[in-house]
Amino acid sequence: MFAEKVIELLKEAERNPDTIDPFNDEKIRQILEEMHLLFKMNMNDANATNENKSLWTTVQVRHSALERNKRCLLAYLYDRMKKIKTLRWEFGSVLPPDVRELLSDEEYQWFSKYSTNLASYMRSLGQDIGYSGIDLTENLKPPKSLYIEVLCMADHGKLELEDGDVITLKRNSRHFLPTAECQTLIRQGVLKQIV
Amino acid sequence: MFIEDLRNDFYNVLLGNRVLLLVHYDVDAICTCKILQGLFKCDNISYTLVPVGGVSELKTAYEENNEEIKFVVLVNCGGTIDLVDILQPEEDVVFFVLDSHKPTDICNVYSDGQVRLVYKDTEENIPNFDDIFRDDDEEEEEPEGSGLEALEATVEKRRARRAWEERRHTLMFNYTQFSYYGKPSACVALNLAWLISRCGWPALWAASVAAASHVALHARAPAQCLLDTDTLHRHIAGGQHADATKITSCRVVLEKDVWLPLYRSWSVEAALRHSPAIGPHLKLHTLAGAARLRQLLADMGFPLQQARQAYRSMDVELRRCLLSALEAAAPKHKLPAPSRAAFILQRPHAPPRPAHDIVYAILGLIEHENMSKGEGFQHALASLDTEGVSDSARLGLEAAQRSLEAVTRLVNATLSGRRLHLAGPFSYFIVQEGTPEARFVRGPLWLGVAARWASSACGGTRPLLASAPVDDNNCLLLGVPPRFDQEPRNLFGAAFEQAARKSGASVSLELLDASVVTLPTAQRPQFLDALTALLA
């Protein structure tokens, strides 16, 4: 009673400030129940004792508890929203299933909307100067160099770059390529970065 | 076509384009490549680097990578062959050739823009355009006129044409008679780096190694070597001044140093025994050779025990006086001057590294007994790094020691076993297949070291041929001119070509150094016979 549950909820959420917890359905349901209860009791008392002003203090206390619950819940949701926003920048438009499970349905809806918005914004960037958009999520920090030197470790065949150039990846040939293009191949072990 | 302005006509053209970099397997090329890579990295010129070993490899490398490529830079390859004819490129592909192999193919010289030679050597006597090429279409037009006059005019024209053809033939013969090396490509690349103000220590170091390689491998006459490094000396001296206050970073210095290979990572005795400059003069293949070496060490005042242990754990006093002791003792044994001005890389918290050790290390890596050439090439590039810790240099130094030991063993066994045969105008030796040393001299570079060693052990007045097995059926044949240390122009390139024609042997002239050929082992005797007949 009186906003104890909601404080518990916030404390739980605060324990992991960097990661997102599963959406706490159960607790939120309990808090909403508590709020309903408080509201109902207030209604009863307010209607029943129109004349008797001795109960007003009680009503007031209940009302502030109600409002506190509301504020805390909003804070909880807002905090999660901020975290979901960063998820979009970290994971891209498709969430891995284990992260997806942590979100509630409404939150996921919001995520998809945000994702679409962001994508259409990024597409619109630079259209006036002939680019078809810029992927803002690619380099969140300024890269040290746009190109890196890589050594080809295996015969991989042809690789088409974004600008249309085609290069042949053959064992023991060296290439100086845009960083973004080689990341996946480096992860696959076809290329090796030379530092 | 030669490039006049290194910066505007070469480098600025490459800016912003994809470049295909084809690099030959030799020390100079690897150093040049290192300098160019540094420049390309700064300017975000994306490139593809493929090492090539011969003409056919050059062809496949070009065919595999020519998609969307408009600019090809060839380092130490392609200058001596007609590129347009061999590679059949598209019209708009431009080749920049930086090749120290000479003579340059005449078609490359007079190509109108497709093949651009980056550096013009003043030593080359390139025949004039009019003496070599002639419009044949004009010839076909029969002059109209009365019978006799027309006939006379035709005859006159034919005679002029014959005379011109003869003259062309002589000119071309004189021009292509010798194969030799020009200024190290790395010196040209260094010049470029300096022009665009990016001449740092890594570039200077790479150029120093290239210059040292031309000295160590006798690619150029000593005087020319000195002239080549002129700009290098100046840049190093200039850098010294700027860096005088801080020794926190690495730098290259020019110092008088003992001209022994790898002695800093070896022992003094081993370095003396395996040094291509001193070893032949000690005549180690003879019974007296070992005694002479001990005598030399005694004259230097080095106890055997000290001389045989690793240089770095030798007595400090002895280490300090090595140079003066060797200089004092050398004349007594009729040894050549054992000291030279050497480029040394000084690094903080690491032992100094002389450039000519790295030359041998690179040789050891690209012609490693087990490693493939391509892998060795990558290691060789890494061994030129001035900073950071890499295993490549250590790997190379170890390989070089093993190879030098093998070369010494091989030459000593050949000479003491009287297997250096005399065949008319030249002498030759053949490395038998199956001997433990054969593995080490599969490549032209180490075989060249062995051949020059044998040549100078015999006085060096006769040309010398060396042959070693490459695989089961083929063998390598390499020629060393007489007095190679003074006049390294090599006549064997043209001679091999003619002998091949006469003997009908299926000789592959595919290596870029014309004085090295591969041929089937079965046809070797008949080829040598033809060569004897030709040169006699």
C-alpha cells in the first residue's frame, strides 16, 4: 500500500542501469490494482461523506499516493524507452530474439516505429548532393581511418564493393579497403587486418 | 613515355583511384612497395597488392585483378617486356612502371601514354625513335612515272630501307646486349615521398635497405651505388638535425660499420666464415682456409672462445674494437676493405639493426627453404617495419643464417671437390639434386649469392654459370659476368636467348632478370654445349 510496490519496481530497474530488464508485467499489474483500489476508496469516501470533513485528510493522503504511483510508473516507462532507443543504435532494426523477449508488446511497437522513423530520416540525408542516404549507426565514434590494410588468407573469389569496384580476393594478396566493407570478411577469417 | 614531373604526372594521377600494385620478388621492389604503401595509406588510395615472380605470373595477376582498374603500378617488373603486347589491356588502362631492370623495352619507352615509365635513367642509351620505328605505309605507294625512273626510285628506296634495317638491328643489338640494373626503385620512390613532404623515417629506412641490397648483391658498380644514395645521405643528414634532441623514436644513421652479414645476431667467427665479401678471399674451401681464419682472428686479437660465442654476449671491449681490429688485420691477409659506410636503424630499447642484415633477412624470407614465396613476401614487408614488435625480422635473420651456411657449404664443397668445370670461355657448376643444400638455392637470389662467391673465390676473371634444380624436371641456370664486382653488366641474357634458339632447348625466359633462365634438366647438357659454341 501507499507506493511501496512502485519503489520496489524502480529499485529493481535501477540495479542494472546499462542493460534492459524484462518488462515487469506482474508488478505493474499489482501497482495498477493498488491504484484502482486507492481510487475506489477515495471515491467511496468522497461520495459518502460530503458533509463530514474529517475524512478529507485521508482522501488527500490516498490521492498523493496515487499520484506518486503514477509518476513513478511513468519514470519507469520513460527510462525503458531511453534504453530501447539505444538498442536501435546498437543492434540495428532487427532485434535478436533474446532481447526481443525483454520488451512488452507496446514497447516493441514503439521500437518498430522509432526504427522506421530513423531509417527514413537516414535515407533522406544528403539527397540534395546526390547521396542516397547515410547510415548514421555505422560509425558512432569517429573511425581512426576509413581504410585498413588487409591480407587475404584464403581464395575467396570476387568481392563487390559498395562503389561498384570488383576485387579478387586471392591468397597472399594485400588490399587497402574501406573498413566497413571488410569487417564481415575479417570476422569470417578470409581477411586479416595488418596493423 | 617517360614521366617528367614525378608528383603531378604520377602521384596526383593516382589520387582517388583504385590502384593495382604488382611487385616483383626482390629486395628493392619490396622496399619500394613499403614506401608506396605508406603514401597510399596517408591519402586513402585503395590498392590491391599482388607479388609476382615472372612474366606469366604477371599476366595472371593482371587478368585476375583488372576489373574496374584503370591504374596499374608495376614495381621492378614489366619494364623489360612489351607490356601492351603481353597483357593486352583495355585502351584506358594506364601502366606506371618503376623498374630497375634494364634495358627498358623500346615499345614501353615510345608508348604514347599507356605505358609510363616513372624514372628516366641517364645511363641508358635509348635509340632514337626514328631509328627504330618507321612508317611502312608510305613504302607501299608505288611512285607514278615513266618506267626507268620509277624503277630506279624503287630500288633506291629498297636500298635505303635495307640500310635502315641493318642499322636498326645493330642499334637494337647494342641496346639489348647486356642486362643490368638501374638506380634502385626505392630511391625514386623516396624522391616521390620527399616531393609530397612525407619523407619520414620508415621511408628512409626502406630506401636504405634497397640501397644496401644493390651493394650486397652487386647489382650495380660500386661507384654508381654511391651516387644512387646521394639523395638518401642528404635526407638522413637532414633528419638527424631535426631529431637531435630526442632519441625517443627510431632513426636511421649512417655509420662506418664492419661489412659482415648478420654479425650482430651471430658470432664473429661465423659471420667471417659466411660473409660473401670476405669468405671467398679466405679460401675456406682449402685445407689452409680454416687455419687462415684462425690466424685472422689471432691477428685481430680475438680469442677463439670469444669469437665463437654470440656477438651480443661477447666481451664489451672486443665488441668495441671489432671494426679497428678487423681493419688493421685485413691487409695482411689480402682481404678487401672490411668496412663500409652502412645504414643503421637505431631504435629505442632495441639493438641497432644494420640495413644489410635486413637485405639478407628478406632474401631468406622470399626464398625460404620451407615457406611459400607469397607468405615470405608478407613477412618480408613486415620485417621492414621500423616500430612495433614483429617476428618477421627475427624469422628472416634466422632463415638468412641457415641459407648463408648452406651457400657456404655448397660453394666450399664444389670448389674442394673440383666440381667447378671449365667449358671454353666460361666455368660452370651444377648443384646436384638431392643434396641438402639444393633446397636453399632453388631461387635465383641465393643461387646468385653462391655463384658470385664461387666466381670471386676463383679470381673472378671468367664468366661463371651456376645451375640448381628447381623441381624434379626443371633447373635454374644463372650467369655471372666476369669481374662482377666492378662491372655488373650481364651478357648472359642475350647469350641464353641465342643459345636457346640454336640448341632448340625449351628454355623459359620467364624470369624478369634476363640472366636467369629455367630449362628442363634433360636439355641442360645440350644447352651448355650450344652456349660454349656461341661464346667461344
